[in-house]
Amino acid sequence: MKLYNTLTRTRDEFVTHEPGKVKMYTCGPTVYHFAHIGNLRSYIMEDVLEKSLEYVGYEVDRCMNITDVGHLSSDADTGEDKMLKGAKREKKTVMEIAQFYTNAFFDDCKKLNIRIPGKVVPATSCIPEFIEMVSKLLEKGYAYEAGGNIYFDTSKLSEYYVFNKHDAEDLETGVREGVEEDSNKRNKIDFVLWFTKSKFEDQELKWDSPWGVGYPGWHIECSAISTKYLGEYLDIHCGGIDNAFPHHTNEIAQSEAYLGHKWCSNWFHVLHLNTSGGKMSKSKGEFLTVSLLESKGYDPMVYRLFCLQSHYRKALVFSYEALDNTTVTYEKLLGRIAALSKDEMPLDEEAAAKLRASFKEALENDINTSLAITALYDVLKAKTNDFTKRTLIGEFDKVLSLSLLEMADEYAAKKQEESAAPAEVNEADAEILALVAERVEARKAKNFKRADEIRDMLAAMNITVEDTPNGPKIIRK
Ligand code: AMP
Ligand code: ZN
């Protein structure tokens, strides 16, 4: 399997530390608000990655954190604590906010057929592990105390910028404008491991530590949680592209300094979902959620398909027009699947082997989901029996997770209901309405001959007219 690796900037052959087994880590959501559909694009594509790894034969052990403490407005340790911001906004406690939005995130995952990773770990459940990691970093000389906080000393590393060739100048522009410089830092790019002297006097969640009462930095949580739950060697680490710097860069710095060896060999980053106005962001307040799409009549599966139609390494622009087009694509696909016979037949092994191979090849080609969907259409077009087609669709959908067989049944039932029920005439059907009106006038004028003629003309158009006390009721047969 070939996967693009942000670390080497090439498509590498995927190799795991232990043959056949994958240790996979995913940066989880910061639960101070609903996830927007941009966040969910990342989780959909990571879900496809996990299921693709399984499809090609790996056993995947996956862990995801829930960020319920320590993530500040700016990823560079400045600004307000996001959780505290959420709690103030809703006049609730931080833990109430965390619980509510963690559940909301899981609900969104369910709607989008995103499998919840086997291990889900809230940051607040691992405070002793964070303290242990920070203590060891201090002991090894990679960290220092200044102004009451503990910082990671980036000057101790031979290479800090592992993903991009940033330099300190780039970083200055990376840090939000108007944010004050932290004068405690020895180097501009050092980052906080543990806050004690916080400028947030009202910080709700604080824990005792060897350095005083305080709370962890955001980056340390992923290093400590992944080491605790997945061990010292990680095979693949994922997140949205904005996480590459500084979050993942800092995770690598801490983890490798702590462990004393290389930590994670493959980095999988999903590019952003943007709107025509630019990047989608929770902090902007107004943003698109799955529930909002549902309220506008879109099926969450349509959004999933919209994501799968493009490659995870390309930025994707969201528009309702694009989603409308995807709705048509999805319904047509369901219609074609619904038309397949459900009769049991012998599996056409030869055809199945070829079709499976092209689906697998698409996944092995850096999770090329649009090619995988082409492979799905190839199944529908193939010269083989319907049983083989349905079997393969079911198999492919273990990865694509578009609920194809279930939704095709639902789609077929809906269509049948629609055709069985006499549909009322569309008011825009001007010709029919004009004839009905003429018939009313003819009846009033006791011109029953003309009235009957019109009735026959309507009948020829599959329209019947029922005379009710409220006037004529038009029914399409
Ligand atoms: P957060 O809840 O802010 O910690 O982000 C959760 C995940 O969503 C992270 O992996 C981010 O990198 C990712 N993410 C944030 N914004 C976007 C976006 N517009 N498109 C895709 N992924 C995003
Ligand atoms: Zn993380």
C-alpha cells in the first residue's frame, strides 16, 4: 500500500513496526462546540483510511483523544482556553460542555457512518501521564521552568521543523497578530508543556503537579495518550493539515525527546474543506454542521459521498450546488442498486476477483476514493450476475460506508410508495388547470357535453377529477 507521508513528502510504501499490525493515532476534537463539516471531512477520510487498512489485511489498533483541556485559541499557546470560552458562552461548567459536545460529536459520527476508534481517551483522564512525561523531559534537559510554566526547549533538538521548512520568521507570521509575546520563552518557538502561572485566573480545571497547581498544554496530551494506549512505536498518525504545525511538530519533538528514539513513521494529513469565503472555522461562530445540512433536507450520506468523490490531499470547496449534484449522483446509484435482483446465485469468482482487485488497487494508491467509487460503478456495469454485484457492493461498502444496500432498499420502497399513491397535480401544470377551470364553467352553464369532453381529455392525460364540496379535486393516476 502506498500512502503519502507528510514527513518524507513522498508517497511511501506503508511499512509497520510489527508486520500485519497498525498502531494508528488520531487527534480528536476539541469539544467546546459542534464539529463543523470541515472537521468531519478529516474524520471521514481517517475512517476510510482505517477501513482501507483493514480491507487490505491489516489489524488496526486505533486511539483518539478528546481535547477537553489545554487547547488555547491560538495553537501557539496564546489566547483564551477554548473550553473555557465554550463554558462561558453557554453558562455551563467546562465538564458539562465537554460531555455535551463529545456526545454531539459521536452523534455526527454515527450519522456519517464514521466508526468510533476502539480507544477514545479524554485528555482530563490522563493527567498523571502528562505529569510523568513533563517530569522526564525536565530530567533529560529538554524542558525548563520559567515564570511558573514548563516549556519545551526547541533549541535542544537537531531538527525541529520536520514537516515544512519554516524558520523563525515564518513562525512570527504564523502566530496570530495582536497576540503578546511570551517573555518567559528562551526561544520564540518553545511551547508550553504545563501551565501553572496562567493568565486565566478563572481556569476551572486545575491539577496539582510538582510545579504547582495548573493544567497541561495541548500538545503533550497526544504524545502521552498515544504512548500510554498504543506503545512506543506508532505506525500512522492523522489529523487535518492545520495540525501539522505546530501541533504535530510539537508532538514529535516531545515524544522523541521522551522516548529517545523515532516515534511515528507515517503522517497522514487531510486537506481542508473550505467555503467560497475561505477556511471553515469553529471560532468564527457561524459554521456548517451535519444537523444544519439535515435541516435543509440533505442526507448525511450525501455529504460522505461528496467527501469521497475527491482525494483527501486536495482542498475541497463546499457549496450547496455541489451537494445538490451529489444528491442526484447518490440517488441514481441507489436506484441502480435497487434494480438488482436479490435472488441467490452462485458467486462469479472470476469476475469478482477482477473487480475486487481494482477496488483494492484504488485504496492502495494513496486511498484514492474517487477511483474506488469508479470501481464500484464497474461492478454495476460488469457482465456478471446480480448476486455477485450485490455481494461486491456490500464488501466495498465496508470501506466506503455509504449504506448502499440498506439505502437502496429504502429508496426502492420510497419509489414504490410514490408510484402507488395517486399524486396530486402540480399546481404549475397550467394546461390541466385551465381544462379543469373550463369544465367548472361548462358545468355551471349546464353544458354537460363540453364538461364530459373535458373529462375525457383529462382522462387521456391520466387525470381524474373528483367533484367535492370544496371544488374539483385533481388526481393523477
Ligand atoms: P479541532 O476540533 O479544532 O481540534 O479539530 C478537529 C480536526 O479537524 C483536526 O484534525 C483538524 O485538523 C481538523 N480540521 C479543522 N478544520 C478543518 C477543515 N476546515 N477541513 C478539514 N479538517 C479540519
Ligand atoms: Zn493531537
